[in-house]
Amino acid sequence: MSKSFYTTAVWASILILVMLIVPMSLEACPGCKELDEPINKGFNWSILFLMAMPFTVFGLIGGTIFLHWNGYRLSGVGSRLKDRFIKRKPFNR
């Protein structure tokens, strides 16, 4: 067999050994160990809010750009949409 096969086998065995040993020596973060404490509950809620903020900001900006691009005003969105769908002609068959 070639030298590259043995090199690949050695690296693969080292990788498997590391994958088996390392997870046993690691511990979870302090917030994940005891979720019943108030400080950890607050930490988890702050992570959820931090994850939700980009979606909220980009959704508001994107929605505003969409409405302005299509010529809608926020006060008359419902009436304009209603007029648009009433004036739409049915499909010709």
C-alpha cells in the first residue's frame, strides 16, 4: 500500500481519538447547568431577545421599503388593498 494511505489512516485515527476524548472533558456553559436559578433564566431570555432583534429590525425596514416602493400609505393600506382586489378582473379562460 502507498504511503498516502498510511498517512490518511493515521490522521483519521487521531481525529477519531480526539473526537472520543474531548467531549468527555468539556462541560456545559454555566447558564446551561442549572436552569432553575433566576440569573440563568434571565440570561436565557436575554439570548432570545438578542437573537430576535435582527429579524425585527430588518423586518421593519424591509416592510417599510416594500410599502413605500409600492406606493402604499400606512393609514390607507387596508382601503387600497381592498380597492385593488375589487378592481382585479377574473382570469380569462
